[in-house]
Amino acid sequence: MDNNQEYNTVTLMLEDDTECECAIIRIFPAGDKDYIALLPLEGEAADNEEVYLYRYIVEGDNEPVLENIESDEEYEIVAEAFDEELDAMEYEELYEDEDNE
């Protein structure tokens, strides 16, 4: 990953009441809901290159809300959709690189 690239970030409040700043990788659909993939920018999760996946909802006043994914079945669907998103992102980058040559 190119660390010089600018990312939109969000600060999460974790279960142990610590804050974690995360880069927004992508908002993507899976099933009939939207989800968001976040990459922690600090701490142990960042060192392990973990990605956090959450259900993503925009409330009436355009306020985004993140919800935990509760079931293993839903998580599997979301993880698979995210893998497909990553493949699409890599594909897009390949074509951008060719266009810039």
C-alpha cells in the first residue's frame, strides 16, 4: 500500500474505550446492505494489517452510523464481497498505471 496516498479517516471507539484512527478503504454493498472496510493506522491491529468490517448506514440527517456484524454468516458474506472489492481495486490500479505510461 502506498503510504503517501491521502485517505479519509474515521476515529473508532473500541470496546476497551480506547480510540483508534482508521483509514476508510472502501464502502461497498454485500447482500442488500452497505458495509465499510477500515484499516487501523496505529497500534497492534495496524501492525498486523487487520481490516475492520462494519455495517454502514446513513441516517436521515446524512449522519453515517457503523454497526457491528453480529453473525458469522453475515461476516462471511461481507468478507467475500470485500475480497471481490480488493480485486476490483487492484484491477483499476493496473489500468490507471497503464494509462499513465
